[in-house]
Amino acid sequence: MASIVVSGGRPLRGSIRVSGAKNAALPILAGSLLTKAPVKLENCPRLRDVDNMLAILTELGVEAVWKDGALELDSSRAHSYVMPQGPSKELRSSIFMLGSLLGRFGHAVCTHPGGCEIGHRPIDLHIKGLTMLGADVRETHGVIVCDGENLTAADIHLDYPSVGATENIIMAAVGAEGETLIHNAAREPEIEDLQTFLNAQGHEISGAGSSTVRIVGKRPVRDDVVVEHRIMPDRIVAGTLLCGAAITGGEITLTGTAPAHLGSIIAKLREAGCQISARAQSIRLSAPERPGEIKLIETLPYPGFPTDMQAQFFALCCVAKGTSVIVENVFENRFKHGAELQRMGAIFTQKDRTIIIRGVEKLTGARVTAKDLRGGAALTIAGLAAEGETVVENAEFIDRGYERLEEMFLALGADIRREG
Ligand code: EPZ
């Protein structure tokens, strides 16, 4: 397994372009099955999770090739709706394929994705929504079998604004006769990006980004015009880089980003004393030498504070002036980075989903282990500010969601490298 080795204490300086969004690319890749026309995706990030999704699509008969930085797909000869076990197990978000396979073939067979490092990740809301569209869904021996050749529109109320369930239901409803409404839909910007992509195929979806999404199914789609789409910028990569600058007293500019998606993140960084100015597609942050106190962070569905930024702010609060409270409302087991930060000198107490952090002047470098994607990013951020050398093991976790995080920080002046 590879490690990231960082010697702390250097303020980040400079400008960097933000990559395309992993959590937009993954459902959009699944949605490429919903057209027989050629697809061309610009700004698609090159990540382990994307590679896994492409492995799944290729097994189903989709042709995929990277050309001049763009990803070109052709699902006109897709021939199977049975997901391959291997990549599906590793990639939890392969569950998005249920909806797109149903929308394309009227059938889907998928390995139950199971839980992961941050929680047991149920899929009851996905199943309930697909069932309301008329699909017959059976789960046996860890395999989910869906049949729904004659899906019909439904009025679906989600008990919780689940991102994946919203995306799965949208993609299945594309193949359902009539007008489907999803109430209490997730409002994440990645869902708007999926809507834009599916409408570019000729489908008729509206309301993504709001709590009610409308899908008119069975629209006539053309298969003779290339469907082109540019993946939106990754708001979590942007937030992670901003945290790196904030924890090191640095001054950076992000380009190719969407400040409008970072409202709650920018608000918390300003609370920590950072000066932040935003233009249409760029953000400039100038941090104080030591972050100021952030009193409370509560993770919530968008536009609330994103759970995917909790770990990174946990690291930032460890060296802030004062005491911070972090409440993780979205996932039940997303504090594994805490024990590792403790090895670097962090001081905090935990009660269930609440952490109380007493900021210390300095963390000290240590050998730590990434237990999940965002926790690994948090440990790297802590290492940027810690005294001495930090080795973050299991860097492969970080590669799932960042195109070489260490190279991004290196470009901003950090003393950082990958080993192994
Ligand atoms: C998406 O996961 C993201 N992944 C996650 O990003 C992100 O943390 C999450 O949304 C929340 O924003 C992708 O988009 C690929 P959810 P998803 O369904 O769709 C419960 C990262 O680091 N729930 O909104 O799985 C669930 O247990 C990853 O990039 C049910 O109870 O998230 C959780 O508590 C991590 N039943 C909550 O909803 C269901 O059927 C949020 O889950 C589905 C979800």
C-alpha cells in the first residue's frame, strides 16, 4: 500500500485548478446507459472510483476510451444487465447502476454494495422508490434482482433526502410511462449535473437541486447526435484544498471551481478568520497564522454543511484557537480519523455523533493510517501543519476521490511526496 509523506509547517501558496466532481461523474457514468448515442464527457476526473465504474460498464458492453483528456463512451452495444461482482463490491456507488439498468433494459442484477468504512449504508430508500415505479425487487444471497419492463410513473416521497436514492429513481423513471415526482429529493448540485446530462440525451427532467424533481418518462431520444457534457467542478476537492491553506496560514487561489456550491464551507472558513473572495469560477483564500475558533459544525444534507468535509474540518479545528463542536448527522461511523489525529496530539472527546475539540497550538508529525477517503485527506491536511514528518498510510483510500492529492499540495508549495 502507498503512503503520503509530508513535512509540516509550510504555508500553502499559489493557484490551482479544481478537478471534475467524483460524485457527479459516477451517477453520470451510470446514466450513459440511458442513450445509444455516443457520449463525450469533459472534465471527468481520473480516479479509482471512476476506473471501477468504467470496469463495470465495460463488462456490460459499453465502449469507453479516454481521448485528448475527454472520456468517450458508446453504450449502443451494451448487452448485459448483470453487474460484475468484483468492481461492484469495491465501488459502493455501483448501486446507481440499478436505476440506469432498469431504465435501459427493464432488468438489473446487482451485488448488494454492503456497508463501508463510514457506516452500514442501507439502500431501503432506493428499493422503495424503484418498487413504487413498478419494479419487482428481490434480494437473495447478497444479490439484488430487479425486474421492471413496464415501469409506470409514481408520486414518491423520500423519508430522507438520499443522494443516491434520488439519482437512482431519476434514472429508472426515465424508462417509466408518465410523469414521476420525487418529493423530499436530495438537493446536491451533483444531481443538477446529472439532470443536465440526461436532458442533453433528450430526456425530460426538471427540478433537480430543489426538493421536488419531475421526470417525464419514455421521451423519444435521438441516437445519432453525440451527447456532450462537461462534469461540474468537485466542491469537496475545492473545500479540501481550502482547508489545507487555512491550516497552514497560507494564501491560495482556486480556479475552475463553483463558489456557489461552497457556501457553507466558505462560511465556516470565514468564521475561522480566513479572508475569502469569490468570482464566477474562482475563489481566493488568505488565512491567519492560526485558525480562529469554529464553535459548531453540524453536517446536514445540501445546502447544509457537507458530511464529506467533516473530517477535513476536524483536522482544522484541532489547531484552532478555542473549542469546537462537530456533530455528524449523516453517517453513523465517520470519526475514524479521530484516533489517528490523537496520535498527532489532537485533544478531543467523543460522545456518539458529537466531538468536542480543544484546539492546540501545534500537532506533531506521526505515522498514521487512512481508514477511509475523506479521513485520509484530513490526516494529510493535519500533516501539512504538524511539526516534523507525518506518514499517511493506505493512500489508496485517498486516490478514490482525489487525482493525486499530494501533487495538488506539492503544486501549492508543500513538502510532500508519495512512497510505495
Ligand atoms: C452520496 O452517498 C455520496 N457518494 C457520499 O460521498 C456523500 O457523503 C453522501 O451522498 C451524502 O452527501 C456519491 O455520491 C457517490 P445518501 P449516498 O444516500 O448516496 C441514509 C464521498 O466521500 N440512507 O445521501 O450513499 C444513509 O445511511 C462519499 O465522496 C438510508 O437510510 O448518501 C446515510 O445515513 C461518501 N437509506 C444518509 O441516508 C437509503 O436507502 C445519507 O446517505 C439510502 C441512504
